[in-house]
Amino acid sequence: MKKSEAQQKIKALTKNLQQWNVEYYENDAPSVDDAEYDSALNELKQLETQFPELITPNSPTQRVGGFVAQKFEKYTHRSPMLSLSNAFSKEDLIEFDQQVQKATGKISHDYFVELKIDGLSIALIYENGRLFKAVTRGDGITGEDVTANVKMIKAIPHTIDNLNNGTVEVRGEVYLSKHEFEKINQQRAENDEALFANPRNAAAGTLRQLDARVVESRNLQAFLYFYMNRESKAVPTHADSLNLIEQLGFPINKEGRLCKNIEQVWDYIVEYTESRSKLPYEIDGIVIKINDFNLYEKIGYTSKSPKWAIAFKFPAEIKTTQILDIFPTIGRTGRVTYNAKLEPVQIAGTIVRAATLHNADFIESRDIRIKSQVKIKKAGDIIPEVIGVIQDESFSSLPIWSPATTCPNCSSELERSEGEVDQYCINSKCPSIIMRSLQHFTSRDATNIEGLSIKILEKLYDQGFIKDVADIFTLSQHHQDIIQLDNFGEKSYANLVAAIEKSKNNSCERLLFGLGIRHVGKKTAKILAKNYKSIKNLVKINVDDLAVIYDIGSVVAQSVVDWFAIEENLSVIAKLEALNVNLDYFSNNDTQVHKDFQNKIFVITGTLSKSRNYYRELLENLGARVTDSVSKNTNYLLAGQDSGSKLGKAESLGVKIITEIDLKDLMEEK
């Protein structure tokens, strides 16, 4: 290849890799899988090896992957959080072993091998035994301060044994189990929210939430695996450091193993390549480290990774199968999702019979046809995905696929707004929309009615007991009929009625969220409830009134106004009121908006007499906004003991700093 051609190729690869880095690390929404990313990175490395004069400091080969999101405070790592070089074959591992031998002058070394958890890297820093900072890897030099969120992870201790009144740093991985990941994606699907691609992105998206309560509601977990205070004579090896980490109260992964040579390392890789589908969490490879800490400096580092460790990456498992059918399904908002029925095929340890095809544009742009042969894989080893069509001899004779024009459930004409890729069924009486709406309405974050599973709802709907969400509150009128249903006796009925009665007394933001108004999630429902105090007050609002409320933009405002303009929806509200379902907002602390707090921006830092969530809730009920980062727009910093960098930043910006006593005085002012 000519130098000019290589230069153009390097430029294109660099652009793609930088974009993919943004998608993966900053947006938590990758558009390509690990295999495609690694292939492009390896191609770039080969070109730079051939033309070293074309290497730039900003090349993806010279930098640790990752970004620092602007919504979090930055924190400079005491020691860089480097990424690992990759191995893809046994030959790569043998070459790694030979390089280690050359650097140390020794023929054999002990390696410690561990599962490479598919999560988000974290550094935990303890000062005098207390958790001082929790920081993401970021770009390897600077990370995001996510201390408040990490404190919501039950497995991570807030205090450890005070080791010589000094600083202790441990590093590890925050992750979501397969079970929790599936549960979160199911909830997001019910809310018509974009699904997380894999557990790693779900964990990263959770840890980067500005509201720590969201983190608390998701069961994030962690494995700690690296002890940074290696100068201690008590921890001469990685195996010793893991024992110490566990003694200090940190969770460690028990699957790690000490291997005497590279052959034993390969045996471990083969073992977990075959059994990884049985693990309760996702792994994307195996990490191999020299066990002896004393050899680390001798073996050395590159600008991006240590030379004493390497990560073996599992190859993406791709299978070929046939598309038997393409069919649409309807969500609770009427959105059409297309799915493929597949000839069953085993991949990543499970039998795959179906895959999502997203929308009509996705299918048409890839020219996917019924009866065509396709390549599939599991995105993040979880979600089956069609990645390509095999255009063999028979492909050209297959009919070109056309999108549905009518709803498969009610036969209404499907609509697609200009500029949108999604089609919608807009018939509010569509059985599919009704069922999904009922399921959403009774979900935990909405009215939270236990005992109304989708199967039970389907039975009650089929029997005519439920036609809309308001009918749920009339089920006590059908006692004898309901207890005759399969698997529904007196006890189940009594529990269900009790749960329904209890839900009548929810604060109205739950009901508002449950109504399924497009673009109105939990947060927006709470904002609307707090500002208007009752669902009845939303009936006569206009777009201009709504759009001026913070966090309610024109799109949401129009959606809310449109919903309350539909007569059938107003009838449901009237019916709910007649059935004594609460339509009013209840403040958790029985407080009212305070003129000195309304729309003021607060930041909370340091150790306070009560939890930060307590003060967040208190301030929000007074009409204030609570954010996690100090800026020129911040009005108050509520500071406790050991306030750290936020205090210094507030002082430099002239932000008013108050204590808990000052806050109490402010609240008492008239």
C-alpha cells in the first residue's frame, strides 16, 4: 500500500474509532459490537506499524478508550487507569508469554487469570478508612466523580479498616447481573424507552445518572480486583492482594485462578469459553496478569497499557439461519416493532428462534427478505440481532419485503409522521395497545398493583371485565366470576382487591405516569404533579403554560395537551375520580413550595446528619432543583463535613455556601 493510501485509510479508521468511542463510553449506546471495533483497531495498528511516521498523539492506538462526561466533576487519577492489550488466539498468548520472558530473563512465570467482567471500571479511594472518592476510568487520566452514586451500591463498603490512617485505593468493575439487566430492559420496553444494548451499557448508564435514587433502584453489583497500594510487603503478589481486598470487606470474583504457565492459562480460557453462558453475569474475555508485583516495573508499560497483563477477548459467535417470517407487534403507545421468526439455531449457549428487526427502515435498508439466509449474533451476548443478509443464488428470486400498512390487531391504518422512522397504530381501542397500556398502568413504577400479571390481565380483558384502565377499580363487582377463572381462588382475589384499594391512595404522579401519555416518564410525571397539584388541573392547560416549566419542552407539552384534548381520555379521568381514585399530589414531607426556594439550584456535598436523598427530597418539595455539579448557575451549596472539591469550586464561583442550620433558618423565613 502506498503511503498516501495508508494516510487516507488511517484517517477513516481514526474517525470511525473515535465516533464509536463516544457511542460506547459517553452515550452508553454502541452502534457496533466489540468484534467490529477490535478489527478496525487492529487494522489501524498494522498500518501504523508499517508507516510509523503517520502515528499521531490523538490516535486511538495511543489513548485509553473513554471520555469524561461534562455533567460530572472531573477527578485526576493518582495513577493512570490503563486499558489492556488484547489477545485473540493461543498464538497471541504464547507471544505475550515470550515477551514477558524476554523482559524478565526468566523461562517460567506464575500468572493469575480472572474473568473479564463486562461492566464499568471504577476506582475507590479511601481516606482514613472512609470512602472519599469513587471515580470512573474516563480517559485513563481523568475520570468522573460518581461517589454519590457508588454509595448506593450495597456491595461497596463506606468504611474499611483504617490502614495506618492513610490512603487506600482499590479498583474493579461495576456490573449488572443478567437477571437485573433483563428486568430493566423489560421495564424500558413497557415504557417505550430505548433498550440497553448489553449489561455493560446498562451499568454505565445507571452509574452516570444524576439522580442517585435511580441508581439505588437498580441492583448494581461490583467485583474489586486490583489493590493499588502494592508497596506494602504484606501483598507481594496479586493473589495476596485479592485476599486482602476480601478481608477489607470488598466483593471479589471467586472464579480467578493461579496458573503456573501459559498452557494452564489456555486450559482456563477453554474451560470458561464453554461455561460462560452459565454465569449469572456477562464476561467478554479473560484477563491474564503476572502474579508477582515485583516484576511489574521491570516488565514495564506502554503509553496505553501495562506489558505485564493482557486480555483474551472472546470471538463473537455468529451463526447462519433462515428468516421464516417477518411480523409487526404493537406497543402501548401504538409504535410498531418488526420481528423476525427464525429457523431455530443455537448461539452463545441458547436456542434462538426470533430476533428484533426494529423498524421498516432497518429492514428495507438491509434488503432483508422472508426466506432469506441471514447471519445473526447476540448483541452483547443477550439480544439476538440480524447483522447481514446472505445474497446467494436463491436470494434474487425472493419477493422484496414491504412494510405493513394496517395494524395486525385491529386492522386500523398505520401512520408515520414526516421525519420519523417509526409507524404507529393510532386507534385507542386497539386490543394490543389496551393490553400493553394495562400492563404499564399496573407496573411497579405506576400504580403498583401486585397480582395483575400480563396473563391475568389478558384473562380479565378476554372475559370483558376490563376495557380500560379505570375498569381495574371495578373488579370487586365481579367477585363470583373472577374466582371461577383458572388459578384464581378466594385468596388470590382478596389479595388483588386489597392491592387495588391500596393503589387508590397513591400520589397522582404514579397515576399520571401510568396513563401512558407519550413522552411522559416518571420524572416528567412528578414535575407535572408538583406544578399542577392535581390531574384535574391539567385538563385545561395549554402548550405555552407547560413549555415554560423547567424540563418540560415543547414536544412534551404538546403531547400532554393533545392527550387531555381527547374526549375518551377525559372520560377515563372522570371515571377514576368517581371510583375514588386519588387525582391529587401528595408531598412526601407535607411541605409546600417556598418562595425563596422555587427554581433555585442546590448542590449537596459532604457528610450531613441525614442522607443526601433526604435533603434532595426536602429541597425538591420546597420547589428547588438539586443537581450534582457546581456551576455558575448554582444558587446554594449545602455543605457538610469533608466537602471536598465542590466546596472549593463553589467558593471560586461565588456560590452561596450554607450549612444544615442555615437551611433550617431559610425554611423558617416567611
